[in-house]
Amino acid sequence: MIDYGLYSSFMACFVYTIFGSCKDSPVGPTAIAAILTRENLHGLGPEFAVLMCFLCGCVVMLMGILQLGFLIDFISGPVSVGFTSAAAIIIATTQIKDLLGLSFPGSKFLDKAKDIPVGPADTNKRTTLQKVLGQMLWLISTGRNILVVVVCAVMAYTFKLHDVEPFLLTGYVKPGLPPFQPPPFTATVGNTTYSFLDMTSSLGSALFVVPLLAILENVALAKVFYDSLLCLHFLVLSNAADGRAIDATQEMLAIGACNILSSFVSSMPVSGALSRGAVNHASGVATTFGGIYTGILVILSLYLFTPYFAYIPKASLAAVIVAAVVFMVEFHVVKPMWRTKIVTYTTETWTSNIRVTRRVEAMRMKFVRSMLAVTRRNRRIRNEVIRDRVGVHEIVEEARSIKIFCLLHLPTELDLIPAIATFLSCLFIRLELGIVIGIGINILFLLYASARPSVHVEKVTSGSICSYQFTLSESHIFQSSSGCEYLLITPDRSLVFPSVEYVRNLVTKAGMKEGSSCTPVVIDSRHIQGADFTAAKGIKSLIEDFVKRNQPILFYNLKPSVVEVFQGVQPKEFKHCHNEAELNELLKACDVSTFISDSET
């Protein structure tokens, strides 16, 4: 199988030099792709690996043609960090056996990890010494990794001349280039002949998982080496070296072309290699043209140097790989993820009849945590300070019998959840399942945020706003020039079907609890950039609820496109305005109609 690894190492280099855009991405065989290929082939022949390479290239190419690069935006930084770190550990673990001269079975991370402690009894002491020398050469060299391999190979050859073999060597490698031919669409394994459909059925989910991971490895390379640890937007990812942008769609086309053409030279699936990417970055590669040198060297090696490959100690190759990937385990991003995530959740307290909203800045977290600690100890907030913006003294009031919902924007470490879940799942289950689990957790977070928007409730009086927004930052002051008292309710995002019932219930409760049945409710819609049919139906039901109890409800600052969506369901008594003058006129009209209704009653 060493032959197929070499066959996979030259064609993709030339193709990616033309179509690729990431200088640190040496497209070729990778440890991750090799592990996935072995796990999904189930002991079948190399023909299946070559066909997998061709089909994976077709899948990635199709994704690029369909402009599906935006899908990469749904892979968050924490998921990529977890995948990168787990992949680095898996790569390093696969090299431990050769690095220490051990021999133990098992292909899973757990199998290798549990056998390492019992392996030193079989360790060749000279192999360990050679490993140490290899590491020393790595450190004293200027990053020219080939020096480590060459020196160690010379050492092994010298020992061989004296009929001494202290090291585990690479072994015989078939010389020459592979024939240029189409990938096999039929194969015979033992006494069984597989048709094309049989082969694709045997490959199963690998036809989708391997292309996804090929793209992910390129994304991880760009993220790691361009210092975008917490913000993975691959479509606009900036090259720190020369300011160029990396286009995810272009990368898909490049990776697809690399796999398709490589399959004609008996290649396994290829992608941007995490380990060789680290070596390239440490060695100072400046452009994608470095792939030309790599491809030429591989071709020359296949023609001229394959007899000498047999003398390369496995420990020297393992030392270079481990030294390259050890720094890719990104422990340093845990602390930034701990500090930066702000989420929203709801808690219940017994205090006043005000719905309060709190936005906490990262610099003031200590105060918030101490306040919450006091709240938990006392199980209630004893005092609520309502700041008067026109100079009236602070009002302190306590109410024991009215239940409210206190919506707090508090710092939690939820970014660590997808990162840790991805990391552990990749290590202990399967790489593809780890990616799916991490992405699934992030999607759940996005769905929850979409279904539970924040709603600010403020009571506006004739002279000023009586703000019930408990915040450490400055609140906006709204003067009611109409002389009417009303509730100002402000959702913080667009209305879509997961959130409409939640917003409807909040507005209804606010209208019933925080104002009288005659107090108009004004929904400030400046943050509502869009809505759908379900949201329009929910707004129609909300208006009908307010009409039944004769409480006015008005919509302010609605976008014309949103107005069209709401009017599409033909709601009755749908009143909206676009400026303060129109709002004042509607409020005065509501005040007059309420007065007439009360007089008649």
C-alpha cells in the first residue's frame, strides 16, 4: 500500500497548483483519508480505494459547480477546533508504533492508546535512541525536514552494510510510475466479482463522508495557519501573508479536480494534509507553486530513488510527522471560547411585575456573577431599581405575589460544548460521526436562538419613558409627545415560524400584566427585517386577541416588505406607521376611542 500512497502524491500537486488558493495546503494522501478509506473498504482491494477517489472527486466537483460553498459557513470555529485537535492526536497516535518500535494490533484510537503503556517491553532501545537523534536533528535544523529523513536513512544504510538492522525500515517499494488509465468500475476480490453498483454500495456513506472531510481538512488548514481561530467564514477568509481571499467554491473545484485526475494514476482519496500542511508552514512555503516541486520530486523518487526508500527508518518519518502535528492540538483556544460566548436564557424570579432585559458586557462579568450568586442565595431579588431619566429619585419596590420572567444575556461557555463533543466523538467513536455531532449541536444552538428572540418591554408615559430595562449600559429615552401612555415592545430580530408563538405569548402577557386593558401596545419593528407566512398568521392571531379585549395594538417602523407579508393574510385592525408623527396620531385616535368606549360603558 506504500505504492498507492506514492501514486497519490504527485498528480494532485500539479492540479492544485493551478486551481488551488491555499499555499499551505499540500494536496495528497492524508492519514485521516487513509484511516477512513481503510475503515470503509472492509478489507476489499485497492480498486475500491481508486474508485472512491474518483467518485469523491465527482461529489466535491458537483458541490463546487452548484455553488455550495456557503455550506462551509455552517461549520463553526469550535467544531473545526475539535476536529483539528482530534485529527492531530489520531495522526500522532498512528505514528507511536513506528516511533517507539512497537508492534500491537488495533485500528481505533482507544486500541492504540491502551496498548502503548504495555508496549515498551518490546521496544527496541536502538530505535528509541534513533528517535531521540531524529528529534534533535529536527530541532537544530532550520525546518528542513528532509534532512532528518536523509540522515536517518544514511544511518540505516550504514548499519545495513555491516549486516545490522537496529531500526524498523520502510521496506521494498515498487519503482516506476503507475499506468495512466481510468479508475476501475469492476473488481474481483477472491472469487467474487463486483459490478459498479456493487462497488458503490460497498463504499456506502464513505462517498459523502470522505468528500466532506476533504473539504474540512482544507478549511482547518486555512483556519489554523491564517489565525482565524474563532471566526471561520471561509468565503472571506483572509490570507495573512498576502491579503488574498480564499473562495470555498474554488477550493471545492480544486479538490474535486485533484481527486478525479488522481484516480487515473491509481490514487486513493486526497485532500489538504494537516500534517504536511504544518510541515510546509514551518518550512516557509510561500505560494501554491510549491506543489510543482513536490510533484517533480515524487516523480523523480518513483523513477530513481525507490530502491533507497527501503532504508528509511519508520521512526524518522514518524518523528517528523509527530513534531509537525503536536502543535495543532489547539488547547490555547479554550480560554478565548470560555470568555467570549454570550447566550440568552430565561429564569424566573418573584419580584415586580416587570419583564426586564439585561445585556452584560464582557468587561463587567464579575459584577453580574456576584449579583447572580446573591440572587441564588436569597432565592429572590429584594430590590429593583428603576432609573428615572428625568431626574426623579430612584424607586425601590418589592412585590411578592406577581411572577415575572427575567430575560438575562449572561456569559456561558456553550462554545465549548460543540468543540468538546466533536473532539471526543472524533477520538472515541468515528471521525465522520464526530463532525456530524458537532455540526448538529451548533445547529441546535442556532435553532434555539431563532426560536427564542429577546423582547424588550418599556412603559412610556406622557413625560418620559419609565424604563424597566435593567441594564448597566445607557438606555434609550423615548418621549411621548402625544401625551398618551403606552407599552413599547421591541423584538430584537426577524419573525420566523419557530419564534412567532413565543413572541405572541410574550406580547400578550406584557399587554395584560404590565398595562391595563386600555393601554395601547406599540411594537417597535425596527429589528424585524423579514417574516414568513407562519409569522404573518401568528401576528394576525395576536391582533385578533387584542381586538377581543378592546386593547389597541400598533406596529411601528415596519419594513415595506414585512408589511406586504403581514397584509398577505388580510388581518383586521392591522395598524402600522412609519414615523413618530403617524404614531402620535394613531395613539391620540386610540385614546379618544378608549375614552368614548369608557363613557358609553
